[in-house]
Amino acid sequence: MKLLRCGAAGQERPALLDPQGRLRDLSGQVPDIAGDTLTPAGLQRLARLDPATLPLVEGRPRLGPCVGRVGKLICVGLNYSDHAAESGMAVPSEPVLFMKATSAICGPDDEVQIPPGAQKVDWEVELGVVIGQAARYVSRERALEHVAGYCIVNDVSERAYQLERGGQWDKGKGCDTFGPLGPWLVTRDEVPDAQNLAMWLEVDGTRYQNGSTRTMIFDVPTLVSYISQFMSLQPGDVISTGTPPGVGMGQKPNPVYLKAGQTMRLGITGLGEQCQRTVPAHLENLR
């Protein structure tokens, strides 16, 4: 299944994509694509529905983040051998973990806001892993049983905040709109091999990232198991599993960073595409 959420920000309704590519309203069946809906029992219930019996969603509504009420957005740094090489950093012996603020989460085609004074805003296409069953101290062998499905994450980053402002990666990762999720949550049964997915990202039509999950250092089962040793994973938590080479910081001879007025397009095989326009941050709430 391809599950999604559509509607105005904060008012999204659950939906699914039918075999003809049309949106079908799930609001009569579940309250949201979140929490218990993502458990094995919840997904089995949705899988038994005949999409043709569900109301069509009219028009072309905004797509929201494909997962609602995300409890934790856990990111993995330097998890692609070829990206570690372009960053000039050693391949880690254990997964490098950091948290991305859930307030950064936005829809797959929402505007990405450039913070005031930011000079080094970068892009990162990543495979997102959506947890469907609580995981605590799980083995690698059983880790996938706890995965509801997969989605695209753009781990937008401000490199100066990340690397030059006291050593805390979170500062450069958690700005508002720095976490587009979607367009869909694709259930695990439709992704037979998460370690063989092509992924790409373009800025203004120029292809910068063109990689594959094959070059992950730590694969999905390893990451789920590893993270569960340090914190429990709950239904609706998302793990963003790292990015392949081609980020702006790694461009030679000079880094390339985003500025307002540009367009990012990115995709992963079977998981759809995202498209974001960069704009100056909205400052109306500042005092």
C-alpha cells in the first residue's frame, strides 16, 4: 500500500493511492496515518479494504508529511561509504546518530525556508524507515518485523550551524521545514529489498546526487536493532538512514549551497518524488 496524508497544514486527512494513481479518502476508516494505524494489525485492516469502495479525494490537494504525530525523527550520519569519502571523514565503526526536531517536518512539496543569515544550506536525499511495532532491544534478525514501511526524507541541513557552531549537529538539522517526508509511506511488503534502491536529487535541473542504498555502511535491520539498544522505537517514529554522495558541501572545487528561489527535486525507486522551492524564512512571528 501507498499511504499518505493530504490537506492544509495541520488539517491533513489520511488517504491511500489506488492502483490507478488516484487518492482515496481513509478518514472514515482511521483517524490518521499515525500510531496504531501503523501497527501490523492496523496495516492488515487497511490491506483488507477494497480501494474502489473508498471515496475519491477531489482536486489536487496539498500532500502533507506521510506520517502524522511523529514521536522521534532519528538520523544516521555518514552511513554511505561514498558519502563519507566525499566528506573527508572516516567510515564510522558504529552508526552515528543524531535527532532532527519534529518541528522540522513538512510535506514533500512544501516550501523549504532558508533561515535568516544562513549561508550553507544543503540537501540530502535519504531513505526513511517508518516504525510500525514497538522495538526495544530487538535483534537484527527480527528488526524488519518492526518496520511498517519506507518513505523519502530530504534531510535539509545548514552546514555552518551543524559544523561551525559548537559541535552540535542538531543545530544545523532542526530548522523549520528542514524535514520533508513523503509523498507516500510505502508498506514494507511493497519494498522487497530496501538495500537496492536508486536515489537521486536535482537542484534547478542539475543532478547532484545519483546513488543507491547498496552503498549503505549499516543496513536497515542493523540500524533498527542498533537504535533500539539506546531508546525504544514506537509506531510512527522515523529513522532517516543517511545520504549518498553529491551533497552541496562535497562539490569540487567549491561547495554549492542553496539560496532562495531554487527548486529541489528528489526521488527513490518505488517511493515517489518530492519537489521543494526554497524561500526566505517567514519572519512574521519574530519579536
